[in-house]
Amino acid sequence: LLPGHTESITAAAGIAMSKAGLTIIGLGVGSLRPTFNFLTAAGASFDITAANLAFSNCIFTNGINAQTAMININSADVGFYDCDLNTTNAGGTTGAVLGILTAATAARLTVKRCRFLGPASSSGTTTTAQIQHEVGVDYVIEDCYFTGKMTQAITNATAVLRGKIHNNVFVTATGTLAINMHASSTPMITNNRMNVPSGTTPITAGAGFVAGNIYSAAAGVTSTGQTASTATVSTL
């Protein structure tokens, strides 16, 4: 896709990726990267129904308040690399409920070096999760940046065995959680850095393997803020 290319998505499955084996590469830097805008209807969505698809260097921006889910993934081996997903508009007056939702078989989902961006505060809907991964083993969420008004950045309400959440940065403007996993899910959650405005358990993963994560519950530079990793985070 050429620099400056823009697509408007105004209905459910407004874009439906049904051809397997494609790689979508966006050219350009910054705001000139190809952009997909979600507008008009709360059900507007980018649906992925074919396997073995990759998306690189694109921007996805929500422009409708209480938008249900921006990207629906229903297939295996889908990857996002170096993309921005904005769950709000520039003015902070809109909010997507979900950024990425895996609604059917989505094994081996990969999200790397992506930014999930929302404002620190807004008048729009609070995002429930930037990624809600419901099914599909062997997922990888790595080297990403999550920020803005959200209940949690990553959530998982059904048991998923095997997966890696590694080396991400979370700046949660609301709530107490960065990562919220089902009690029977068994992810490896390692080396993440997190800010939550309150609370002492930014990761919930009762059956997960959690190590090397550091969080801060307050702004400012203190010795604790620079070095602390609590038992709650590192030994779940």
C-alpha cells in the first residue's frame, strides 16, 4: 500500500480479508503510513477470515464511540508487525470496546513491535482490552507498547494453553490491570514493564508462568519505582 493510502470502514466486515497467504505491507513513515479508519457504525470492523496473513506498517484508527471490535480474527497464523492501533480518535472523544478480538480458531497469533494507543483520559468509552485473545495456542505478543484509557491491555476469558507475552510496555491510564488471563490459561509472561494507577497485582494469571516483570503504581522517580518487582507479579 502506498504512502497516504486511506480506507474508510463503515460497516461490519467493511473490509473482509478472505484470501489466504497474503502479506499487506504499508509504505511510508509516521502519519503517511496507509490508514484504515473505522467510522459511522459501532459494528464497523476489519474481519480476517483466511489463514496465513501478515500486516506490516499500517495504522488502524477508531472514529466511532463504543465501537464493538476493530479487528476480528477468525483464522490461524495471522500476524501484525510494526502497526499502530488507535482505539480512539485524535480528540479522545471516541473509544473502541476492543482493539483486536480473536473470535474463532486463531492459533499462532503473532503481534510484534506494534503500538496500541489511546489518550490518558477522554470523554469516550473506556477500552475493555486492546487485545482479547480467546482461542488459539502458541500466540506471541512481544515488544509492543500499550497506553491509554483501558480496563486492561490484554485479556483472555477462556482457557488457552501455551502462549508468550514478553518484553512489552504497558501504561494503563485507568484500572488496576495490564494483563488479565483466565485462571486455567498457561502463558509465559516475562520481562514486561507496567504502570497501573492503583493496585498491586497488574498481572492476573493463576496458572501462568510469570517472571521478571516490573511495575510502578505511581508516577515519579523513587528507588522502588526504579527497581521493584513484587512477589505478586514474579511468582504467580
